[in-house]
Amino acid sequence: MVFVILMGLFGFFLFLASIPIDLKFQFDSFQSPRFRCRIGWFFSLIELNLPAERRFPGKKKKRRKTERKSIGGFSFFRLLSRPLLIRSMDFTWKIRRTIHWTRLRGDIKAGLGEPADTGILFGYFSAVLPLFDGSDERRLRWEPDFGDEPLLEGTSEGVARLRPIEIIPVVLAFIFSKPVLQAMRRGLRQWRKWK
């Protein structure tokens, strides 16, 4: 009896996970940075609108750079490895296949506040860009900012559909892969030293 109940719950979960989720988002920073997102589920019978406004780092006055703690501060650069980059590229390709973009446009100027990290992220973005770009409805452009302060400016918008049953296994396989777990451990050690 318990087995039948568990199988029924599992089947019900698979049914819910197979229902597509419609996603629509828009970001702009013309006046003040704003992010709007609408999520529709169960054939748009259930909708969720995220807060209409959210603060992002914009233009800031340059401050004097303080001395970094411990081994030079927390940096994504120290977490990278060749296996992690290969795994990330594979993850991006699989995510691209599970998320069906009807529209994806962006014209962004962004930086992480650390030139090395910004350069690495821009290099990765340039490598995966052809997976998303290729038509008038899917066009992305990112101009890197190598300043000492985090920056996010520009506009972006997208319309997509995804099925949780397709994307959940991909995400879990990536999170629990060996390169990602090793990077998490290195990041945790680095964070403890930096604190």
C-alpha cells in the first residue's frame, strides 16, 4: 500500500514537472535600474510577478581602494580550472537546448569590480554567445567594464518556455559534478581566509 502511494506521488510530481513554465523578463537602467519578471505556470492559469523594481549597482563615485584581506581578496579567478571550464561549457549547451527562447535581446555594459574576473567572465560569454545569438529575435551584446567598482547598465529582455522535468536533471548533474564540487570547496576555503 505504501509503495502504491509513493508511486502515485512520484507520478504526480512527474506530471507537474512536465507542465511548461513561461518566462518573460525585462531589465533597464535608463533612470534607475529595474528588473521585471513574469512567470506563468499551468498554461498561464498561475502567474507570478516579481517585484517591479530591484536595486542593482549603477554608477558610483570612485572610492579609494582599501587593502584586501588575507590572500588578496575573494576572486573567481582562483576557482577556475580547465575541467570546470569544460563542464561549464557543456552545462551551457545543455541548458540552451532545454530552454526554448522566443525572444532574447540584450545590450549590457557590466563589470565585476575586479578586472581579472571581468576578463574571464567576458571571455566565457564570448565563447557561449553563438549558442544564443543568430537572429533578429536573439541578439546579445556585452561591453565589459574593467573599473574597480561593480557595474551593470543597459537593457535586456527575453521570452522563453521551459519544462522543469528537462532542466532539473541538467542542473543537478552540473552542481554535483566533480569539477564544481572541487570549486565549491576551494571557494569555501578562500572565503574563510578572506573573512
